[in-house]
Amino acid sequence: MTLSQGQPRVSTRKKGSLGVANKLPLGVDLSLGSRQALIQLDGADDLLVHRIGETDSVSIGDRVEAVLAEAAERKGSILDVRHFRPV
């Protein structure tokens, strides 16, 4: 995914918080657990809480990119972004 303002990153605005969850508020089952992080898109003031995947570790300030669902599976939801992964 290419973003017009560059790649998002794990927020450096505050001390970061990574956690483990097994269910997201929208009922998405994460039976194997998941890391979540505060993501700050370039140029944005607000933070987005979303999953981090394809890595065992992530640090505050790391650049990440969105991994999207297949086009046919997208529904116009935040869950169209499956997770973010380190660049």
C-alpha cells in the first residue's frame, strides 16, 4: 500500500504501549493473540490502535506499512487493514 504522505509509524508522541488481546471490540477473533500498537499516520495528529503482524518485535518509532485484505473481501471498514507490518 502506498500512502500519499509516506508510511505510518509506531507513535513516538507518547510512551508506546504494546499489548496482547484475543478479541477486538468488533468481535474479530484473535485466537492466537495479537500485538497492538498506537499507529500515527504521517501528517496526522491522532493515533490509530491496530494490529501489528509479521514480526516478533516492534519498537516505538518503527516505520510500518498497512497490509490490506484482498480487494474482493473489503467492506469499507477499518478491518480492511488486516494489520501493519514493519517496513
